[in-house]
Amino acid sequence: MKVNNTQYKIDDNSVLNYYEIKNDKPKLLLLHAQGTDSLSFMNVIGKLSKYFHIYLVDYYGHGKSSNNRKKYNLIDIGNDIIKFVEEVIKDNVTVLGHSSGGLIACYIASNSNCCSNLILEDAPLFSSNGEKRFNYYNYKDLSTVCHKYINQDKENDFVYYYFTNQYCWNFFPEDSREKIRNKLGEFALKYREKHPDKNLKVPFWPKKFLEGFKGLNNYDPYFGEAFYNDSFNEDINYNELLSNIKCNTLFMKANTTIADDGLVQGALTDEDLKQVTSLIKNIKVEYFNCGHGIHSEKSKEFVKCVNKILQTKN
């Protein structure tokens, strides 16, 4: 399997970095989650390439694409990726978006005729914008950490800062929380000093949770600020956006739990999903007993589910 890496330049000189696995099969565009990059799909693209000609795009603020802060919003990113499809892919394409990549995928499907199928991997629809976002884990975690990071001047390594300030420390016993955080923080700092260009590794930290640090080296915290202040979703009416999606749509739903204090630990609730399914006409839902990164935790089921979209008829 040969993976080609190229850059696509927009008229304003913004750059979208992308990877491509070429063959004569139907086209599939993969859009990653916030905080990571296209390489987060590496564990599944080998199997997916048996069924699809694959494109993986780093959107702005991530990977090797431009850190163009004026474009950290759904409309600018969505429109530029539509241009990418029209000028590079030059064909109808199945668009798959993980997490916030799913928001972008919805925009593409809603505002162009190039999307033949839409796959949403636990996309945070109706949960990442407006006042409602305050009750969801992403706001308490990545968005808030990004906001605090760009408003301080003591630490300049965001990966280390995020590790030591992530919300999940609140789940540790209060009497031992600081001791554990300080000790694991020392491990993280030593690893960052020795391997500043590698994905973070910390002893005793669950491998599943370290998945969230893959690609974080090349993440611009100002992108998280756009979710903190809701400017990412500015001028977006999600009811209208989703109602305008006409292609076959598959929603992959991961587990969601609600803490005693009401904090939603997951991308969206069943109530949010019910609103999504009421607006998109040709939609099916598949449930996965795992966390937010379905393609990482349930790779075989994920590939099988994606492949099924090829057999779906309008």
C-alpha cells in the first residue's frame, strides 16, 4: 500500500495537506477529529483501501495544513474542502468525518453535489455549539484547556500543558489526585524533552487515552479556542444544514454516559441523535459499544460498517 503525501493550495495561499492511496475503486474522503490529524486513521486505511480510493485531509490548524486562524470556522473549512473535492478528486465521493470532522462532512454534504454518501463517526451535532456546549466533555476538556493555554505565558509546550490540565484528572480520588498528576506529569515532561516530535507516551496511562495525543504536536490551540467561544459555528443553523442533506447517511454512535453533575461524557446524547435523525431523511444508525474513537477501538466493525455503504441504494 503506497501512501502519497501532497499539498493543495487555495487561492489565498492557504494549504490543505492530504494523503492519497490510489486505485480504481470508489472515492472515500476521511476527515479526522479535532486535536489529531489524518494519520489517526492509519490503523484502518489498509483494509479500507481494498474497497476505496482514499483521500485523507488535514484541515486547518492540524497536521501539515495551514494555521490560518481566520479560517477556523465551519464555513471556510467546509468551502475549501469542497474546492478540494472539485479540483483534486474531481468525482463524487463518500465523505466520512470523525467527531468535529463529522461537522465538516455535514457541511460538505449539505452545500455541494459531490457527496454520494455521508458517514458520521460520533459527530457532536447539537452538542458543540450554543449554550448547550457547556454541559459536554469536550468543552470542559480540550476547549477550556486551549483557552487557558493561550491566556498564559509560563508554558510553551501545549502537549505537556494539555496532559497536566486535562479534565479527566477530576475523575481521580481527590486525596491522591495531585500526587498522581505530578508524578505522571514528570514522566510526560521527560518524554517531551527527549522526544519533542513524537506522540506522547506516559507509563501507566491507558493506551486508549493516549490516542487523543496522536497529532497533538501539530495542533493549533487557537482552533480549540474557536469551539470555546463558539466562533467555529458562527452563522450555522444546524437544523437547516442537516435538512439539506439528501445523500445516504450512516451515523456511527459510540457510548455516552452522563455524570452525576450532568456532564455529558460523549459526543452527543440519544436526544441529540434523535434530533439528527429527524432532520436527515436517508439516515441509518449503527451503535458501537466503545469510546469516541470507534475506528481505533473497533477497527474491524468500523471497516465492515463503512464498506456496507457501497451496497446502499438511494
